Amino acid sequence: MKPKERVPFLLNHTNIDAFQDDLISWFKKEQRVLPWRENQDPYRVWVSEIMLQQTRVDTVIPYFNHFMSRFPNPKALADADEQEVLKAWEGLGYYSRARNLQNAVREVVESYGGVVPDDPDELGKLKGVGPYTKGAILSIAYDTPEPAVDGNVMRVLSRILYVEDDISKQSTRKLFEALVRELISKEDPSAFNQGLMELGALICTPKTPSCMLCPVQDHCRAFEKGAETELPIKASKKKQKKIPYLLLLIENDKGEVLIEQRPGEGLLASLWQYPMVPLEDVDEESVPVWMYGEYGLKVELGEKVDHVRHVFSHLIWEMDVVRAVVKSGSLDHERAKFVTPEAMLDYPFPVSHQKAHPYISP
DNA sequence: AAAACGGGGCT
DNA sequence: AGCCCAGTTTT
């Protein structure tokens, strides 16, 4: 059965008006004070929504404040250097969010006079603005009754309406969008959408929801059945592949250290790092040979100073951190250079490599 | 439809 | 170690 056909049945026992009232009243009373809630500036809402993708509120707050003071409006972000934007994003992860955001903001400045579009189709065409972010901007900044379905909303609504569909499927997100279109308050779509998400963050949490404090407990079919922790249903994902590396802290005779910029696409695109030897392809004893081939440098390996294990969503880096010194040769590599330890800190580094900074820093 | 794409917090 | 989090893009 298609989403639209299922909606009437799923909402059959729900008092929509009462649900809206209970949710919105609770949100207006209990909502957290957050920097992006100071006003309805669409640019601020947009930046916050991008930062909040897969990222906790507490993590985002300092990044958001710094970002808004450095790039206060679309023009400021459009005019900035990409490396500077990445530096402001350093440590937040999912760095394509930053590059897509700047790409989209430049589009807004060039095509829409610096005003964030309030048209769903125009908004949805912007880089990095998917179904969720589009709905969030339209409802929160422009008071438009559009669904903004994220993981919180799916968890909350799966419990309230007892939906047992796998929330990792795209079709299930569409079902929840259709449900929200029926449920959403036309008077205050912003408070309704934010209320669903705030409820998911504060009350209807993944492991041990606080149902006794829930403002919509009376409307919740999962609570009625005592099955709130059984939902939502989500297919388990497979575990990450482990990849071993040697991370090299290479110093020259001037006390400078070798760093290189990663490729413009793919994992950690355009960020900087210390040279890494892929131990799946290179034997430990042939590392100097590999180094000479890749960088044109004869190096001598020194002491191993650390082991860093870094977990990504889809893989794990196991890195032995080893010191090395340049004996001879001249650097021959497109994207690598020697820098002083002080200058190094101006470059955006992934957290995995920041873990090795203490062995360099003066 | 599935995989790529970070990082941190909690259990 | 596994799961979760205010998702989107690419394949």
C-alpha cells in the first residue's frame, strides 16, 4: 500500500487538534534557549540546520556562534576563501556540508539577490539542501506548513502512531512526510515541527524515553501497548572495515614538518594531514623505498610515539605514529610541503590527525 | 537501494 | 564494540 493510502488508517485514532495543542504548548514552555532560536533569519536557520545534520546540539553551539560572527550573512560566506570555511568547520565532520553550503550560498547571492528562497523547488535545488533541510527552513524561517522529517521525528511518530516500517528505508521517510502533512499545525508549523524534534531530543529519546513526562502520552499508541522501546524499527548496518596505516611525522633540518593536502573529492576532501603509508599495500620494511617514490625524499624512521585508532561511520583507521627525519633528496610531490609547527595550525586538519599534533607542537 | 561521508557521546 | 545523532550526495 502506498504512503498516501496508509495515512488515513494510521491517523484514524488520532485527535489531531488536541495533539497539535499538547505538542505546541509543551514546546513553547519547555524549549531550550539556543543561539539559532534568537530570531527567524533564514540564513541563521539554514546554517544551524546544516551543522545539526548528524551532529549534537552541544557540539554545534560553539561552531555556530563562531561561524556566524565570522560569516554573518550570505555575502560574507560567499566572498570567503574555501580553506577558511573548512577551518571554521574543522572538527565538525562531514566536510562536504561546508563546501555545499558555501556553493549554495554563492548561488543565493548570485541568483536570488542574497535572499534565501522561500519557494520549495528553488530551495530544494540548492547544494546540500535535501528534503529535511528544505522543510526545516520553510517551516522555521518562513512559517510554511511543510514536513521536516529527521531521525527524531521518525522515532517520535513511529511510537505515537505505532509504525513498524524500517526507518532506514527511503519509502518510510516519505510515509512520515505524508503523515506530517496531515498532522502539522497550519497556525504554527514552526512550533509544531520544532516541537516534534525537541520532544525527540528531550523526552522521546532512543533508549529510555521519559514517557511519564511526555506531553503527548495520551496520544501515543506505543506507550499504550507498553512497547515504546520496541520502536522505531531500524535495520542494523554492517561493521566498518579496518585499514592499517603508518602516520609519519617527518622533520627536515630546519625543524619543519611535512604535511599534504588530501584530494578535492572523497573522504576528508581538501583537508590537510601528515603523510600516511597504507600498510595494506606497503610492507613495513619497504617504507623508505615507498617514501622516496612518492615524495622524492630519503628518510630515516625513528621511534614509534603513539597508536591512533580513528573510527569513521564506514571504516576504521589503525595508525602507528612514527617519527622520521630527512636524510637527503628534495621534495617532489604535488600537494605536500614543509611548514613550521606554528604555521601548521592555520590549516584544517581532520581530528584523526589532530591526535598526532602534540608530538609536533612546540 | 546501497554506499560514502566525521565525529563524539552513551551504554 | 555497537548504537545513536536536527541527512545529503553519489553510485
